Amino acid sequence: MTPWYETAEFYHIYPLGLTGAPKRNESEETVHRFEILNRWLPHIAGLGCTAIYIGPLFESTSHGYDTRDYKQVDRRLGDNDDFAAYVKKAHELGIKVVVDGVFNHTGREFFAFTDIREKREQSPYLGWYKGIWFGGNTWYNDGFSYEAWHNCFELVNLNLQNQQVRDYLLEVIDFWIDTFDIDGIRLDCADCLDFGFMEQMRARTAAKKQDFWLMGEVIHGDYGRYIGDGTRLLHSVTNYELHKGLYSGHNDHNYFEIAHTIRREFDENGGIYRGMKLYSFVDNHDVDRLASKLGVKENLIPVYGLLCFLPGIPSVYYGSEFGIEGRKEGGNDDPLRPALNLEECREHPAVPGLCEWIETLFKVRKRHRSALCGRYRELLLMNRQYAFARMSGEDAVIVAVNNDERESARLQIPVPMERTWQNALTGEKLKTENGRIVTEVPPCGCVLIEPEKEIKPD
């Protein structure tokens, strides 16, 4: 049986931003903002998403990644009961819930680091962090120095080679599963984590919940290192390589960039990640919104078509289904993480029709097992047009895209298997000439093609 996460469509939420929570956690009061998040659940289900990645969630000082307490939901969002109820509501809608695991570093107000600041050389937690040195100092003037993530000294690097630290974090994960019934963890800075710790985490979570999913944030390097043989380390990692190609391939009228990336990663003859399920996205809480990156905003249509049907686990970042914009301002990520009102987004979408287009893409994707798990085969490639098939047994789905903003394209696409074919959206039967499917793709357009007799997923 195929695990849920290999066929999922994700919705990504940065909750402190979406709910309009204060930037600093300076109040003793718990403010229950999960009601805002609850109102988005039917929308997420209606969009066609079957999983939510939400985070960071746990008590922190500012942006969520400077953890104070791994066992307490951030009081700016609510309390533990609020989150448990949220997961239950999501599960009732058939939606899995994955949270942020920030295990590379803690904030300065985490109990172990606070103990070091108070007791100095006498603290039993000296070995919990990297680079503690009482002969140095930082701009916080603690009277000692330490290793910080990317020299951001509000983020103190944990020593994940210390088994006491590993045991503590594994117990935290047990607590999350027992208390909230979560379905997976997205590992922040997975490219900084100790491989031995990840191996222990995989064994621990698999024993706790058989279909528990572990996905790592990895930006550069060999993604396969973090997945290994598929049984000992992580299940998936972020596909930043594809993310870059999806927008720049359209801006440069260069589908060769995207096709080369997919060929290198997933081609059925030699793709270095074939058989692996990488996490695909076009934007997230760390990078500019897609609508701000595209030179021609109409290319949102083919980009999302590729996101949903190229190999991978597709993810939509909250609000981007309405086409909202957002760019980093220097080192400030706030424009990427805005408070949103769902009703206003629906009534006045920045890009009318985009949300409905994504919903349609997910519907077609779900009715073809080939779109979820099938082999990838490139069929046609030019600078401005690109077509490929996903195939599984007798089922197939063909995607044809056009990044030309002025001209439609009449394409003749090689037939990947002997069938009669139809437009997946209109049901119109398509002509075949000399073993090629003939179809017209509008400017900045995407056409989905399926066998004339629909084959349902197993």
C-alpha cells in the first residue's frame, strides 16, 4: 500500500504570520488565535490538499525558530488543547498534519541555555551546546561565547552528538505524537543535523507511528544523502533545485532549464533521485512569493501545472493560491508571512481564477495514479513549449505548457502509448496524426491530456 505522504498535496502555513500574532512574545497572556487557523481548514480541504505543513508552533521569543519550550504551543497562537483540537478537525477532513521540528538550535531562553548563563561552569548542560567557551564573549555580553546558527546569536547550536540531547529531543517527538497525534515533522535546517540523530529519529518515529513522515529542509547538495536507502534516514527533502527552475525557466523563456533538472533528477533511465519523493514548491516562508518572481504573472498557470504534475510532492504556500505578492526587504521576512483574511482573499483575489485553477489541477491529479506515482517521460521540448507524460501501467496523463505570453502554440506531441486521448478539462477528443497528439496551448497556458476512457487510481 502506498504511504499517504507519497500521494499527498500539501498546504504550507506560517501560523504566526497568518494569524497576525505579535512579532515578539513579550506577554504572559495566552491569546487563542487557532480559531483563525480553523476557519482555513475547509478552504484547504476544498482546494484539494490532503496534508498541512504548519510551523513553527512552539513557544519561542520572536519568529518561531528561537524555541523556548518544545512542549508548549506558542502563547501568541493558543495552548496545547487548541492545537490538539486543530489536528482533530484536520483529520476529520481527511487532512494530515506535519509540524516544524527545530532541532539544530534553540533560543537563548530555552531552559538548558538559561541554566548555563546562570551557573556557568557548574551547569550540567554545558555539553548540550556547541562551542561553549568561557574565555570568549558575544554582543549579548554573557561572559562566554558559543556556536550560533549562521552567526545569528539568538539561535544557539545544539550538540546533536550528545546522546542526552538526542534523548531529550526524541522524547519531545514522542510527546508531540501522544499529545497532538501529528503525522510528520518537517526538519528545519536538516542539512545541519547530525546523521546519527536522524537515523535514531527515523527508528523512533517508525516504531511510534508506522506511517510517520520525516521531511528535511535541504537547500544545496546531494538530496539523496538525506534519504539514503529509503529506510534509515528521511523520507523526503525540499527540492530547491526544481523551485529555482520553475520560475526562472518561465522568466527566461527557457523550458530546457526545467527539463534538464527533471531529467537529471527523475528520468526513468538514470535520474539520480528516481524512486525518491522530493517535496516540491514554488514559494515558501523564506523565499519571495511566486507572483513577485514571475516577470509575466500570467505564467502562474503553467507554473502550477508543472508543480502538480512533475515528479514530487506538491505544496501550496498560504495565500499564494490567490496570487498574492511578497518580497523580502533586506533581511526582513515579514512581507513573505502576512496576516490574511480568508473572506477578503476569496472576494478580492489578487489573481482571479488562480485558486480555482489549482483546485482543478489537484482534481485531475487525484484521478490518475500515474500523476501521483508514475514514471516521467519527456515528449517534447523547446524554449517556449514543453510536454511530458507521467505513466503507470495502462494509465497516463500528459501535460503541455507554453511560456510564450503572446502566441498560442499548435503542438504535435508524440503518443506515449497506443490510446485515444482527450482534453482532461473539456473532455474534447484530440486528433492524432502520424503517432502524435495535436493540441493548441494558449499563451501562458497549460493543457492536460488523458486517455479518452478515464482510468481511476487503485
